[in-house]
Amino acid sequence: MWEDVTSIYNPIFSMKANRILFFLILSFIYLLSKSQVGSLKNLLRNNLNDTHRVTIYLALAEQIEDEAQWTAYNDSALLLINSKIEKADVKLKYFYNKALASAYNNKGYYFDFHGKQEAALDIYLQGLKISEEIKDELAQAKVINNIAMVYRNQAEYASALKYLNVASIIFNKKGYKSELATVYNNIGHINQTLKKYDDAIKNFRLSTQIRIELKDSLNILNSLHSLFILYYTTKQIDSSCFYSLKAMELAEILKTNKGRSASYTYVGQMYLDKNNIERANEYATKGLELAEKLGYPEYIKRASLLMTEVYLRKRNFEKAFYTYKLFNKMRDSIANTENKTAAIKQNLKSEYEKEKIAVQKEQEKKNIIEQGEKRRKNIIIFITTLVGVLVFIFAVIILKRYKITQLQKQIIETQKNDVDEKQKEIVDSINYAKRIQEALLPAKEIKYKIFPDAFVLFQPKDIVSGDFYWFAEKNNKRLIAAVDCTGHGVPGAFMSMIGNTFLNEIVNVRGITNPAEILNQLRQQIITSLKQTGSCGENKDGMDISLLCFDDKKNSVEFAGANNPLWLIRAGNCFEYKADKQPVGYYLGKTVPFKNVNIPLQKGDVLYIFTDGFADQFGGEKGKKFKYKNLKDILIAAQAMPMQEQEEQLLKTFNDWKNNLEQVDDVCVIGIRV
């Protein structure tokens, strides 16, 4: 089941480096939302007309979490609407009625979330009546969805599912994707409660796919919470741990108290299950404090139950008794007899929903009867006219088949054009990223200035690369590196940009030229920037590197490496200098400082540094790896060639070996003649 679920989250979760992209996208969305709130508040200071002010009040009420501000903006919209609606002309009256229905729906949701179901249903029905009068199907569907949630909270699951199905039909017909995703998510929660876990997975898939497409960060957070609850319920601990931590990271980015309260409670539950009582107490306390501040009974119930378990583990029975009383109070508040009676009473009042479902069922029965009658008539006509019109029927069948074939061709052609257009957009975006990456790589003229007798063979697997090369000149020393980042393509390119930036800062800004110290500081920078601590669900991205620093005054070179070695060819013999067996990044083994190797140079020496892409390429007659030994033999044999010809010889050898097989990794080989 886990493999099935993760397949739809590939744009965000499937590759470790993409989590950086995920973080950047959500940070951008958060900043954009904050700027929108600020812009809306600034607009209110201008001399706007009444309809504009109503629109801005409702928009602010949707985006602001603070209870006092939310109430103020929504009530301001209601007051302004009620003061203008009676004297408005037909066009303006429609606008005010639509806005009034929206404001009622918002207020009903507010009451429902605070455990006041009777008040919520009363407000919902007022909004529903208005949306019926103006024939606004979208507004009706939103209210129906919210009424369904009241029934869900009262454990009236059959009624809740009926209303959610009605809402989904309207949202789907109108093309409102965000609202449709919410309905799918709500249906998923009900199926999970009913222990229909496969159906719940399908519902969460549909919901999350739409929210990822829309980059709807707040609702992606809701999806992460839904997935945590599902996997925790089905005792898939690793998956529930992953989603609880990701949800908390996103809630912190968005600074949503509602999201943080839920996330803290879920993470606290994870720590409690692992018997880490102190961390469980820390997160449970934070979750309960925020829930009480917000005044949300459901959130208070969850957090107080977790606090009770924590206090019992700590044998603090007095506090456990207090928090358990709070849990019981919230549980009774949410599902007490009065609320349930009120919900049933309001259900009797709401003839709209009954009529809607009854009409829908009646129409379905009517359609079935009509279809059956039509079939019977067609059979009778066919039997009575079979002999006389056999040739005609045959011609009609051929004509229909021809039309179907043409229609299928048209559909296939349209789909192909859509796919081609999407592919073009993706390729154009990646090509733009390639231009950015190429701009960060050292220019050829810089290479020939710093290393006049050298070559760089750089062959990315995809349009952009996870390998990169780097030059610098500092304090009368020349530095050069070949770097292999985690992954290739777009994920690898992100890491390569990070590595390039840090190398420039360490050498060009801080003035450090000692290779081992450069690698030590680069490792620390990567661990800090990627927040690598070795905890559950964390990325382990990093890079392998060979780094040289030439001192022309001493006629020597210093070498330090992470997993990738240095080859020095002198008088036909190859001397290999080993690298440290650890990456630049978080390492599960014992982490030690990188070591320097100082090598005296002689005229005619040729040094080679490289990544693993060339040696790991599959090809040849048997489809095997090229291997380092063959690469070493080619370089030794090519010593008499100028460096430019060596590069051409290596590229030809690589392409001949690969032939028609796919390139498996990025390739970077650098040669420098002394």
C-alpha cells in the first residue's frame, strides 16, 4: 500500500533533493499570501466603492486566522451588505446576495469549528436559502459540504456521504478544483472512520493530486495531516512519522496556529510511542496551549488526551486527572445529546437537501426506465425491418465505425498536441535552468587563463547536471575541483548550485586555500543549510569531490578528496592518491576531518580528477561497465597527445562504448598538464 501511495507524490516527495524544491515553493507561497493580506489591508485605506469593500472584507476573512480579526472583517461585510441590499438595483442586488451567502457560510463554519453545531446549522440554512433564490449552484454546494461535516461530527456518516456526493457532482461540473479536493478529502476521512482504508487512500489520492497541481499550501498541510492519521491508524509507523514531521515543518513555514496545534499533537504522539516522554510532553504541551488559545474543541480533545497519557507515564496522576476531565468535557461538547437532537431537528427543517436527493433518485429511475423502453422499441424496429434494410444497416454500421475511427484519431491527435505542449513547457523550463547553471560554471576563457594546458570533459546525463567543475585563483594559488552531487537532472542541479555558491564563499570571500579545510567547511555549510541531523525522514544529500590547489612558487600541489581520488601520470606510470572514504555532507559512519596530501611536481606531470560517471557507464558488446582500469589505460596511452586531443579521444571512446544505450550518470573528467 505504501508504494501505491507514494507514487502520486513524486513531484514533491519521491527524490530527496526535491524536498529542497518543496521547501522553496511553499516558502514562496507563504510569502505571497502574507503580501496579499498586506495589499488587501492597504486597499481598504483607499476611497473604494461599497462592492469593492465587501469583496476585500470577505477575502481578508478567508485568509486571516486570528479569531478577533476574522470576526471583525466578516461582520463588517455583513453590516455593509445588509445596509445596501434593499436599495440596490437588480445587478447589485445579485452581487450583494451572493456575498451575503458567502458570509453566512463562513460564519457557520466558524460556529461549527467551535463546537456550536445548532448555531452553525441555523446560519448554514440562511445562506442556503439565499443561494437557492439566486440560483447559485456553487454557493449551494459549499453549504452542502459544510452541512455534511456537521453530520460527520455527529457520527451520522450515511447522511454526510449523501451530501458530500451531491457537492462533488456540482464542483466537478463547474470545474472548481480546490473545492472538489476538499470534498474528496472529507469523504476519505469518513471512509477511514468506517475502516474502508482502500477507499480512503483513493479519496486522499484524488484530493492531494489536485492540491499539488494548485500549489495550495494550506490544504497540502491538511493532506499531510490526513495521511498521518491514516498511516498511524493502520500502524505504518515509518510513514506516519514521515508525514507528522513534514506537516510540522510546513505548519512552521506557514505560521498557522491551527496547523501547528495539530502538528505538535501528532509529533508528540510519535515521541510517546517511541517512549521519549520528555519530547512527547514538550510537543503535547505546545499543541494544547495553541488549541486552547484558538478555542477549537476537537483540537483541545486530541491534545488533552495525549497530555493525559504523558502524565500517566510520568506517574503524575493529579495532572493526568485534570487533563482527562478536559478531554471528557471537549468530547461531550462535540457530540452531546443536545447538539445531536438539534442536528436532527435542523435536518427536518432542511427540505432542500431531502428534495434534492429525492429528485436525483427519481431522475435516475426515470432515466433507467426511458433507456429500457428505448431499447425495446429499437429491438422491435430492428426485427421488423431486418430483411428490407439489411444493406442499409450494414452501411450505417460502416459509416458509424468510420466516424468513431475519425473521432478517435481526432481525440488522439488532440491528446498528443496537449502532451507535446506540456512537454515543450517542461523542456523550456529545464533549458532555462540549464542557462542559469551554465552561467554559474567558470567560462572557458577563465579556464585557459588559470590552467592554459588543461581540458574539461563535461557531459551531463540530462539537460541540467548534478556534476560540476570549479576554478578559482586566490593568494597566488590556483584551485580546481571536480564535484559529483547527489542525484542528477533537476535535483542534482539544485545541489550543484548550492555547492558552487559555498565553494566561492569559502575561497573567494573567506580566503581559505587549504583543500582539506575547504572540504571541512563545505561539509559544515551543507549540513547546516540542509538541516541534517540524522533524524527520521531527513534527507542525506551531499557530494563527492576531488580538489587541487597548485602552488607555483613551490612547484607543488595539495590534494584533498571525498570518495573521489587523484591520478598523477609521470613518465608513463600512474600514481593514485586515495580520497577520504566519506562524503561532503551528513555521514552515518564516523566523521573525521579531511586530510591534505602535498605532492611535489615535475615538468611533464599530468594530473586527472573526475567523477564516477565515465567509469560507471554501461556499454560495449556485453553491456557492462567501462570501469576505472580501462579509463586509466586510455589516459596513460594518450600522454603524448595535446590536452585538447585527449579530451576529444575520451569523448569518442565514451560515445563508442555507450553506443545506443542510455547514459547512466553525469560525466566530468579534468586533466591538467604541469
